[in-house]
Amino acid sequence: MTIPAQPYPLTGRSFKSLEKEYPLNDPLQKAIIDQILQSHCDTPGGLMVILNEIQSRIGFVSQPIQEYVARVLNTPVSAIHGVITFYSFFTTEPRGERILKFCMGTACYVGGTPQLVDKATQLLGVSPGQTTPDGKITVEVCRCVGACSQAPVVVVDEQMYGRIRPSKMPALIRDVLKSCEDASGG
Amino acid sequence: MPLVHSLDELVHLQKKILEDRRADISAHSIEGLGREKFAAPALRADQELDAPRGKEIRVVLRNCNLIDPESLDDYIGEEGYQALATVLSSMSPEEVIEIISKSGLRGRGGACFPTGRKWQLTRNSAGSPKYIICNADEGDPGAFMNRRVLEGDPHSVLEGMAIGAYAIGASRGFVYCRAEYPIAVRTLNLAIQQARAYGLLGENVLNSGFAFDVEVRMGAGAFVCGEETALIASIEGRRGEPRPRPPFPAVTGLWGKPTCINNVETFANVPQIIMTGADWFAGMGTEKSKGTKTFALAGDVNHTGLIEVPLGITLREIVYDVGEGIKKKKELKAIQTGGPMGGCLPASMVDLPVDYESLMAAGSIMGSGGMIVMDEDTCMVDIARFFMEFIQEESCGKCTPCRVGTHSMLEILTRICRGEGVDGDIAKLERLSKLTRTHSLCGLGQGAPNPVDSTLKHFREEYEAHIYRKECPAKVCRELIRYEIIAETCNGCTVCAKNCPIGAIAGERRKLHVIDQETCVRCGICIQTCNFGAILALTGDQTAPVMAQSQDPI
Ligand SMILES: Cc1cc2nc3c(=O)[nH]c(=O)nc-3n(C[C@H](O)[C@H](O)[C@H](O)COP(=O)(O)O)c2cc1C
Ligand code: FES
């Protein structure tokens, strides 16, 4: 079957108008996205690979990015939006510098994650799914991260902390905030 | 230039590696500890995987913690890739399938389908190319066996896949790994590169004319993608929604071609079956369930972590010998096996042998190997609600029975946990569970009622306590309990007041503390932090006078 050049009516925005929007208006970010698209656009089933890479390198897949990818791959935005909304790993908004994830897997749930979340909510003033107003920390709850013998587990970016008690939360959050500052300072 | 061209060269290389290692050990005079200097890259390595205890046998995990997962030489030193070389040089695909069938190996991913038969079916299907997929989307909360194998011994999985590919006639393979396992993905990618460089993967594997290459694809956080047809949709770059079977993937799979999907652990067993023989493997386990199984032992046992036991072992042996008993000398209450689609087995069934059939008959499943041990402080209604919440969130929404059924069941369970259960709820749950089980499209919906059914069967009185007496016997459900400080025991250390997240505890140093029941959200932090056991949880009648005046803020 040959694919017509324009299989679906694309009423989406043009490249030009998309390039005015964040993050595509940032040449650095756009270069990353272009590179990802270039290296995977011919891979069969490459959409998942592309979105995964964008998510991990840009940090989110916002509406303009979705439209841009759709344009380049010549697929309807709805197909991409469908994939994005199906998988919980994709986010459409930028998240904080550090991501504080609380494992809500069985072992951790039984091990006391709900109490940890309460404590963090109290300390940071944001509930799961939200980012602190200064854009530093995003609090999330997640599925089992596979370290159940260490329950309850808190994951900061990719680093795991096991056997966290509510009393350890203030110190942990202080460390995370400090590492934010170190990163921006250095 | 690839490094290895034949079985002989591989054996030769192994000898050389072993000699080098011996020389290395004596040079550093580390007495016999040469192998243990390699810790796996995961930071939790030692706590997850200890020396074998009780009846443990290491087959799938034999190399974990012993070899450096980032070194192919280490793997070759342990007879690595010799099974593949043997297969390629002296066996026909039919012979391979014959051996695997004879060994009695059954899928370790949950469906327990005989692996030999699956390979035969895929081999017999018309259509080419064929694909082989390794299912590493270990989504069950509480399970991490596959991750550990991928991080600790990635080559054994690749070797198993290559043998499988040869048997079914595939030349491309995919490993579908969940996004939560970045280290596993990294280790695997490195392993694939190394294997290519050695000529163990690629256009001409071991100079035999057999071509096989593997690619890692990452999931993005959807549990249902562990289901084989959903997994295929996800690799194809679509929403991971399952489709009705038949046609099975063995006939119409990835891009419409015959595809064989097996679990990580299934593949990791294959090289050793080839090397040691089908009879050796069939010698372990029971009549119908052969070999060993890895479990992620978690929950309230003294020794949590990864274990590998011969099938047919009893739960008692796992909990008390391998797991070394229940924490804090409490009572065993239940054992949950099989992940969210599994069931809870009560302490009275602790002598049940762990094999596919026995677990199924008891209302649970083997699943991919999560095993959570729960002590007396666990509320079974809450556990059922927890699993239902998981399934309801992960239900992809494609078929109505699963989407609506899980939602309705969750609603009822939540109500019961809140103390708003009414007469007839149990009957409703039973009816919904039957409908969801029989009408759902994929294994997710079909298995969703398991936690509810099994807890209803074995712990019905707890449901009744929640519904009719508004009491949570395990003192877990927040709306049904109340915390109280015992005046005689409290010495006023202020720890509870400091730790209370909402400041509901008042009291001065060295004076009796009091919990303000109006503000208390019953998070239970105080009871955990009190070093003197001065805080008491009350439920049911005991809370009645207070329940009346404090309508709960949550
Ligand atoms: C909802 C659902 C989730 C599943 N998750 C997994 C999984 O995480 N890992 C896995 O190997 N199999 C999983 N399976 C089973 C697969 O569909 C399939 O049976 C299995 O990968 C086949 O491999 P095996 O023959 O080696 O067991 C799941 C099935 C269902 C219905
Ligand atoms: S349940 Fe938290 S790591 Fe598994």
C-alpha cells in the first residue's frame, strides 16, 4: 500500500507558527527534538521511542511539541495525543528540577507511604502531582519501583531511598533542596 | 572483526578467562573471594539478594551478584553462550524445541503456557519474518525479579532469546522493558553491544549463518502493556490496548507476523536447560510444574528480598525458612501472590505447595512472582481496595466490563472502608466480580476480581465487621478508628506532637499529651514514632462516642 503524501487533512498549525512557541523557540531545545526525530523517524513503531526520548531529554511533551512531531511524522496530532495520554510517563507540562516520587506499590503502601506523603505535603505545601511555586520540587506518587524489600521507598530523580520514616522526611527534603541549589550554583 | 567464531573458540576463550581470573586472584591473594568483588551496579544489590537460605536453589539467579553484569568475559567464564554455540553447531530447531518441551518449562510471565509448545506453534505458523519478544514489563507492584536478572545477568536473557529465535526461525528480537527500570535498560544495551562485538549477535552469529539481533524498546508506565497483545501495540508505537485473542501472537503478532513472547525468567532458564539437560530441569519441582521460580518476597517477613525456590515448596517453608519468620514475632495473617490479579491466601493455607495448579485451585495465581506476606496488622478489605484501585487506574478502558466493573467494585470497597457499607454490598461485589471476570477482553479484567474474591472467601468476617459493626479489626481504615494516648504510659517526651503532620497533638514536656480528635486525620504517624507504646488504636464500639461528634474531615 502506498501512503499518500498527505493522508489526513492537517488543519494544525504551520511550522512557522509552532516555532514561535516554547520550547521550540529555543534553538537548543529544538535542535535536540530535531535530532531525536531525525534518528528515529524511519524506525518502525518509532513514535514511542521518539516520545520517550523527548520526555527524558526535554522533560515534557507539550501541545506545541506534539503538533510539531505530528507535522514531521505526517500523522494526525490526535494519534500522538492518544499515545501521550495513554502512558503515565509522559507529561505535558514542565516539571520541577527535582522529582520526589513516593512509591505506592503494595509493599510500600503497607509499609507506610501514605504517612510519608502526608508529611511531605505538610513540609512543602504541595500535594502529589503538583510542583512547588519556585519550580524546584515536583511531588508525585508512583507505582512499585521494584525495591519492595526496602519499603517504603522514596525516589528522587533516579536515586532511591529506602526505609524512610516520616521523621526522616525533613532531612531528605532539605538535601533535595540543597542539591537543587548546588546544581544551579555550579 | 568478531571475536568468537565457533563453539571451540568459545570454550577456548572461557578457559583463558578462567586462567586469567585465577592468576588475578593469586596475584592479589584474595583467598577464593575473586568472584565476590563484583557487586551488581544496583545500589541495593546485597540487601535484595543474599546467600541462599532454606530450600533455595539458584538457577535463574545463579550468576547474579557473582559476575560483573557489565562484563561479557565474566559471563563467558561461567559457560556463557556455550548453549547457543552448541545449539547452532549441532542441533536442529526441532531438537531444541524437543528439549525445551521435555524439560517441562512453563512460561514464568503469568499465563504458565508450556514454552516448548509456544515455540512449536510459532515455528509452524506461516509468514515471515518472525519475531521474538522478551517481556520485561514487570508491572506487578511488589515484584522485581525480572529487573534483578536484567541488571545482574543480562547475557543469560539474550542467550535464551537467541536460542528461542533459532528454534522458531526469527531473526529479530525485542526486549520490551518498562521505563521504571533505567538501569536495566542501560545494562541490556551495553550487553547487546558487547555481544555484537564478539559475534554472538548480528548478521552471522558464531559464523553459523544464523542471523539474530536484539533491540530494547521502552514502555512508558502502563501496566496493561505487560499483556502480550497490548505490548505488541506499544512496540508498534500505538496506545497499548489489548485486542481479542485468537488470533494469538504466535499466528498474528508484531506487524501482523508470527511472534513469540516470553518472560525474562523463561528465557533465562533456557541456556541452562540446553547445557545441563531436560532431565535435570524436570527433576526439580512437581508433576506438572517443573524447575524453579523466583519470587520477590516482601512485606512483614524478617528477610525480604529476592528468592529462588523449587516449585512445589510449601508457603510455610518460604515464609519461615527462607523468609525467617514474621517481623516483630507477630502472627502471619495472609500471603498475597500473583500481583494485583492474584489472590490472598490465609494463614491456614500455609502448607499449600507452591505450584501453578495448587495456587489456582486456592483462588490465587503464581503470576510473575510477587509474594507479599502480611501480618495481623493488615486489613484485608483495605488490601482488596488497594488492588482494585490499582487495576481500575490501569484498566485501559477499551472494554466496558473491565472499565465499569472495576470502577463499581472500587466504589463499593471504598464505601465499606469508610464505614458506609450497607447490607447487600457483599452480594453486589460477588455479582460484579463474576460479570467482570467472564466478560472482560484481556487478562487484566479477567483477573481483576481475584483479590476481592479471595478475600471474600477467606476473610468474609472482616467485610462483615466493616459493614455491620463499622469496625476495622486490623485498625487500618482511617474512618473507623481513633487514636488515644494512654495516660499511665505517656511520659510527655513530645515526640508524637513533633511528628504529627497536622499538629493535632497538644501537651507540654513531661506532661500528658492529648490528641484532638476533631483535627486528627488518623495517619498513624504518632503510633509509629512513640517509643513507649503509649498510643492506642481503637475501633468499632470503642470509638462510638467520639465518632458521633467528630465527622471526619477527610
Ligand atoms: C494485565 C497483564 C499484565 C501482564 N504483565 C506481565 C508482565 O509484567 N510480565 C510478563 O512477563 N508477563 C505479563 N503478562 C503475561 C503476558 O501476557 C504473557 O502471557 C507472557 O509474557 C508470556 O510469557 P511466558 O510464556 O514466558 O509466561 C501479563 C498479562 C496480563 C493480562
Ligand atoms: S512496592 Fe514500593 S518498591 Fe515495590
